[in-house]
Amino acid sequence: MQDIPFRSAKQLASLIRRRKLGCLELLDLYLARMARHNPRLNAIVVTDVEAARKRARAADAALRKGQVWGPLHGVPITVKESYDVVGMPTTWGISKLKDNYPSRNALAVDRLLAAGVVLFGKTNVPPHLADWQSFNAIYGTTNNPWDVTRSPGGSSGGSAAALAAGLTGLEAGSDIGASIRNPAHYCGVYGHKPTWGIVSPRGQALPGRVAEGDITVVGPMARSADDLALGLAAMAGGDEIDGAGWQLRLPAPRHRALRDWRVAVMLDDPVARVDGEVQDRLQALADFLGRRRAKVSDRARPAVDTAEANRVYIQLLRAATSGRQTDAEFEANRKIAAVLAPGDERYYARMTRANVLPHRDWLAANETRHQMRLRWAEFFNEWDVLLCPPAASAAFPHDQAGERHERSITVNGRRVPTTDQLFWAGFSGMVYLPSTVAPAGFTPGGLPVGAQIVGPQYGDRGCIALAQQLENELQGFVPPPGFD
């Protein structure tokens, strides 16, 4: 039983269907591991064990009758705390929401349940899902399984930590600023940021919000690329309104062998320098692809100015999240923005202006974004994917002092603003593109490094397919030491 908790959800479901493992038996295995290991990590912060055991017993009974609920029948999972789940609070790490118990599940949760999962808990986040760390006043700090003095990433940090430590079978995260991709990279697991709009976010929102936000998406996280494919298939599609008029048909992957891929490689950029230890692992991956006769270029790029892309992304990002402000906060930011020097391009200045951005200025930024989308589409006529970093460094030490924009990380021996690396989130994310993060090795100090595989709009299955081929031929998930 020792390796079972680290197996993929696909493998676990197969064991259950073949009656090699019971649904309740597997749930109890994960619950025992949670009791043993979660105190070190604080990854899983809410549970509903009674409801989970009831469902696991029902799943076992269904199998005895020859009934299979779906491809994930009986697999125990957790989801990010920001998803609505009946019987568990949804707080987004905000103290005033600690008693917010939703009356219905998020749509993605219902779809995962329809695929057969046994949902037993929720995983930690930062307040408002707005950090590459995962700590809040309600649940405390989540630690990285590879080094508990370091961040597991954010905002789906609890999700990634629970997966890496073998505390859950599958996870669901969300991403507007690498909140799936960054934790997957920091914790050595898999994550997929879907094409914007293909997975309904209904029920993964602050109370009372139903409109789909700009840039933001929800998607799967896992210990295997196969599980990303399963998770995306379960979660994707329009809600009951949109689904009445359109159906999602994602194109099949174009290539079955590594030699057939056309891969552009982008290791670094002046807008957000990347630590040499991360670049080395991505270069090793590119070299491996070259040895497998893939077409690899370190010069091919979309015809997009990266500095302009970063500027527009921060505008659109902070405009998208500006609705979280109270009236008093909005008024304070309006006054600050009015006295900022026109040439002040610090992140704080860009953020503050975007928090109170006039709609006319948003329309201009949106127009620029859509022009960039066309240039990316032209790029993908020649190249299948862009391989790039998910972040500027491996996981950094916990740092909870001050505000996010006031903190820094070390990149190539220099302290730089932690918000610089948002570039690697927004370069592809703000133009709606899908990307998969897959394990790509370790730094000399033993911290995981992930590779971000960016594909064309609606090319989700292709991004995941390349991750699957790399998993089979180069490297897959590696459990962190000390969690056997």
C-alpha cells in the first residue's frame, strides 16, 4: 500500500474498477495520511469526513451492482477552498467570510462528482487568492512539502502541497496570475490552465458574484498529465445557459511522437529575469527534445513586445480584480492614482491606476490585447507550443511581511520585486491561451522546477499531450522525501 497514495487518479480508478481496492478503503488511507502528514503542511484546511465516507460506501455498493459512476469512480479528492461545496465554508481566506456556507456546489464540483469522485476536503489559499504564498488569518500558513520553510505557491498552494505529499487523489484550482501554474512548479506536480471560457467558473467566486471574470479560469491539478486530461474532460463545457447553444469540441492533439513537435523555447526575458537554476532545467528539457528530433528553436517568438504585454496584463489583471475593493478602498486608490507621476511604472503605480481604470482606458487595453491574440495565432501557425518558465525562481522562503508588492525574491543572486515574475503568468494568460505545467527536474538544492507548455487558443489537449509524452519518456512526478 505504500505507493498507492502517490499513484495517479487514473491508476486509482482502475484499481477500484477492478476491485483491487475499495472506495472506502482508499478514502480511509488518505484520511490516515492526512492525520499523519497534514500538521506539517497545513494543506487541507476543511473536511467533511462523514459525507465523504457515506459517498465512498455508496460507491462501493454501486460497484457491487456493476454500476460505474464515471471515469473517476471512488477516487478521493480535495478542491481549492474558493470552490463552493455544500457542507464546507467558502472564505477565500477572508476573515469576514469564515461562516460563509454556500447552498449549492460550484458547477465544476458537481461535474467532478458526476465523474465519480469522493470529495472529502478543501485546501488552503491566500486572502482574495492574491499571492504566490498560501496563508491567511483563518487557517494559517501552508508549507511546501519539499522544504517546509518555503512557500508551496499560490493561490492554489494548498492544492499543490496536498497532491505532492500524497494526501489527495486529484485537485481543482483556479488561475488568473499563475495560481495553478505557479504552485505546480513550486511543488513538482502537474497543473493545467485552460483556455479562457471553456470551463465555467460558476460557484468559484466571492458570494453573490456570477459573472465570469476577465482572464481568470478554473482547471485541474494532479500528479500525472493523464489526470489533467481526465480532470479537464470532466470540468469543461458551458453552464446550463451557454450549453443550450454551444458545445465544446477541443481539437485532438496533433502529434503522437516527440519528433513531430515544433517547440519554441523562451528561457528568459528582460521584463522578468529568470534564475539560472530554472533556466538550466528548461534548457535540459529543450536539449532532450532536440535529441528526440523535435524541431526546437530558442529564437522563435510571437511578434509581441514583452514590455507592452506586461504593461497591458497588469492593467487588465488589476482591472479584473478591482471589484473586490470597498467603496472606501476605491476612493483612497482614486486619490493616490491622481497624484502618481505619469512616468511612474512601478508595479504599485500600475496596480493603483488599474484599480480605478476608466472604462475608456480599459477598452484601449482590451483592443491591444486582442491585437496580440492575432499575433499569437500567427505564431502558432509555425510552432506547436512555446516552452517557458512558470516563474522566475524555484519556491522561495516564507515572507509574510508587508504587502505583496513590497516583498522581493532572489533571482541570480539579486533581490528583485516578487511581482516582476507576474510577467510569466500574463504573457500568455491575458490572451486566453492554455498552458500546462509539468515537472522538469530539480535545482541543485533539490527544489522542483516546472516547465510551462503554452499552446494556441483551444489547444488544451495538445499542451497536455506533450506533457504526457514527456512524462512517459523523460520525467514524471517524484514524491518528496519524508512522506512515505
